[in-house]
Amino acid sequence: MIFRRRFSDLVSRQLDVFAADEANGLLAEVREMKTRYDQADRSDAEEAYGDYVDVVDAVRDALADMRNRFARTLGDDTVDEYEAAFERAAMKRWRWLG
């Protein structure tokens, strides 16, 4: 427990809330667009990939908005640590963000 990062529990809960809120929204759309891309014919693959990337970008934007709103409540000395913890946890949870 000594080596736990300061914001890990908070960030985990924030990502749980995001996952619950977006389970039938953005996250479902990512899954749908990935499936469409995976199943696309060669002639449609480029467009399907573009649609997939657009939805992934929308998830990134929504997560960044969540992160930034909370970061504004922190003191200047902890913002960088919080943002790094948030980014690490989000990338670990949804590897396709990378």
C-alpha cells in the first residue's frame, strides 16, 4: 500500500463513472465502429477506419473534459500528478486510446 499512487483510487472511480455513463453511448459506438472496420471490404476499409478513429477521438475528448474539470479543483502542485495518473489509467483500461 505504501507504493500506491495518490490519485489511483479517485481516477479508477472516475473511469468507472465514465464507463457506466457511456456504456450505451460512446463506448458502444467504439465497439460498433471497430467491428465495422474489422468486417469491411477492402474498398470500404479506409472509410470505416476513419469512422472508428473519429469515435475514438470523441472518447478522448470526453475523457479530457472530465480530467480537466476535476484538475481545475486541484492546487497547482498536484495537477500534473493527477493528469498523469488519469492518462495512465485511461490508457491501461482502454488500450485503443493509444
